[in-house]
Amino acid sequence: MPPSATPHMTPEEFRRYGYAVVDWLANYQRRVESFPVLSQAAPNSTRALLPAEAPQQGEPFELILADVERIILPGLTHWQSPNFFAYFPANSSGPSVLGDLLSSGLGIQGMLWATSPAATELETHVLDWLVDMLDLPRGFLSSGSGGGVIQDSASSAALCAILAARERATEGATNRSGVNQQQQLLAYCSSQAHSSIEKGLRVAGIGSANLRLVEVDETFALRPDALRAQMEEDRRGGATPFFVAATAGTTSSNAMDPLDRIGRVCNEFGAWLHVDAAMSGTAALCPELRFIHKGLDYADSYCFDPHKWMFTNFDCTAFYVRERQRLISALTIIPEYLRNQASESGAVWDYRDWHVPLGRRFRALKLWFVIRHFGVEGLRQYVRRHVAWGRQFAGWVRDDRHFQLMAPAPLNLVCFRHVGPDDFNAELLRRINQTGRAYLTHTRLSGAFTLRFCVGQTNTELRHVEAAWLLIQQTAAQMRLEAAGHNSPI
Ligand code: PLP
């Protein structure tokens, strides 16, 4: 039987169950280190525990919460475990979760300024704070012709950058008549750029075939000379180089594209420069790590993900443009039912015009909570620890003759492998992850299977990094023994 006569939850019930959920989450935070980081669930094991049909009658909340423990928990990979070193962090924090809860509880739609003025104004304000906090170009501030907006992901930010660039290159013609087959628009990024660039080009109707993948140097950073040569050749052939995506911290290896030299090439060709600093942008909180943004003044647009490394739970991408009018022209359509006095006065921003969806959650709340709770100095301390431990880990790899570094490790991501064949490394990774005591992922660099170790989870301590390295070393030693025909345990 449902706990109340009415099917919905009364405020008193909400209070009681709300406390229960927060208690459950607080206990989860305490327990998370004890779970296998990578879910050990077999395919369909979650569905096998779910009833075939939705319940006809409401069920007690206690039962629903108990099923989170029984059904959901075993099927989770624990991104908030301090032993999570895979992909990139998706680190969260108490203030962020509570800010997000508030956003859900308020349940507002911030699509127009008028639909909740505080949502728009807090967002603009917090994004201006971030310009100062990361020492981003002043042109991104809302007080000039630029501005920032929260997007759901770096992928959406890339798409919006492409749309704004397309609008600029065609003076709005593509908005009216679609991508013009007469004018070949070409985009550029390095072979190491994130797949979201290509996806954005597909969605924007530019197409994968009109993306040029530019060579990288020995640090896996885009080569500006190769970019210029390619753009020149394309322009001679009658095409329009309209968009360049540079990366500050590539996904594979944390390579830093030289933004200043790329920016100068973009200027020569009148191409839009978008800088994707998805994970690594957070490092710029620390003045000594701002080398990652050298040359960012050339950027027409920029994004980084507080939902990766800045203690703000997904989704929260900070996206900036230097000329907001380009973005707005690319995306605005005003149907009668959205007309209102405030918008027409020109005195307010309507963020619906800054991304693809109309509706938008109040995401600025969690960012505001995080920044106020940690303070800029508090955030810096965490980032510095992660970077110091990343570099320490790289030092351990360097000092072990059985392992080799595969790329520079400027921040918190270390790419390395065991000397020897790919299948040894793939098996090493499988065994490490199977223990559940750490979770790493891989990439391929210079053609070789490479392990990635990324430090950035909110609760990771040095002891977790040390334990993971010991696990890697011991697992590899065991495999070497096995390969030598001794099956004795280490
Ligand atoms: N760009 C880079 C450099 C990334 O590392 C990632 C994620 O790994 C992305 C973009 C995509 O991020 P999102 O999930 O926010 O779209």
C-alpha cells in the first residue's frame, strides 16, 4: 500500500523520505571505497531483477529505496570512488549535489529570463566569476560583446561553436537555406581531438568528409605548420576554411595544442577558433598552471567542464563566446508563444538562444554552491594535489624499468605502458580492473596500447594513488612470472 491516501507525496512525506535519501547518499559516500570500482555486473543482470511490467498501484517509498541498494548498486561503476582513475574524473561534491537537489526541487525552467530571472542572472554572474577565477580573456565577460552560458556537455558546446562559426562564415545564409552545396565549408582539428568535433560537424550538416584531421607532433599536439599548409591548399582549391577546434588537454593523452600559433593561423584565414579544454580547463584555477591557456586570447569560443574536474556533478559545461550575437543569430527563432516584454526590451538575455534545447535546468545553482563552499583557494588546493600526484605517479613510472611513459604528463593524466607487446598490456589492464581495487582505461598512442591513469576524483588521497601503483606493479610482476613459466604467486 502507498504510505498516504493520495498518490502524490505530501511535504511532510517529502521531508521524511528526503532525509532518508540524503542518509543513504551519505552512507554511500562512506562505503564507496569498499565497492569494486568497475561494476562486475553481467549483461542484463539489472533487468533480470526488475518486474516485467510497471506497478499498477503506488509502492511504499522504503521499498523503492531498498531496491536502489538491491538492484541498482550492483550495476554501478563507482565514478565517485577514490580509486577511480579511468577516462576523466566526473567528480562531484556535497555542495554540488545539494545545489542540484535544490534545482530539482524548485523545478523551474530557465529558458527565458522572464521564466525565472534569478536563474539567468545567477548563471551570467557565476560564469563571469569563472572568467576571473581562470583568468580567461576579458572578451568573454558579459559586460562586453561576449558572454558565457552553461551547456549540458562539451559536445553541445562544440556543436554550438560550429553553428556560430557557420553563421559567421555564410553571413546567416545557412540559417535560411541550409548548408549551401556551392560553398564548401571546411573544418580542422588534430587527429587527437575529441570525437564530439566530428559529431558536431555531422549534426550541423557540414559532414565528416569536410573535416580535416591535422597531424600532431611528438607530444601529440596539433602542428600549426601542417594546419596552415592544409588550409592554404584547401583555399586554393576554392573551399572556405571556416572552423578550427584546438584542444587544451586531449582526451587520449592530455596534449596541449599551441593555441597562440593556431590562433594566428585562424586569423590569417578568418576561421573561427574554438578551444576545447573539457577536463584540463579547471587547472587554470591555479596561476602556475595557466600555461594550458597560452594564446586563448585568439579564441572565438571556449569551453571547459566543471562536471569533470571542478567538483560539480554532471551536467555543467561552461561555454564562452567572444561575440554572443553570432551564437544568438545562429540559434534564435521567436514564436509568438515565447514573446514577452522583457525579451523585447533588449535588456535581458534569454539563454534558450544560446543552445539547442528550449528548456533548461537551473544548473548555475550547483556551480554557485561549489564555488561558495570551497572558495577559489579551496578549489585550487584540490587541483594542486591532483596535479602533484599525477606528476608523482609519472615519476614512479619513469623510475621503473618495466614501464615507459608514452606522453608528457603536464597535469593529472599519465599515459604509460609495460614494456612488451600490446596483449600483455591489455591483459594487465583487464586484471587490474577485475580486482575492483582500481579502475583505469586505455588509449592507443603511436600505435601502441597505452594505459591511462587520471587523478581527479574528489576524495582521492595520496594513499589511493600509491595503492594503485603497487597494484599495477604487482599485477605486472605476477604476469611476468607466469610468462616465464613460474606460476608461483607474488
Ligand atoms: N572534449 C574533450 C577534450 C574531452 O576529453 C571530452 C570527454 O572526454 C569531451 C570533449 C566530451 O565531453 P562531454 O561529455 O562534456 O561532451
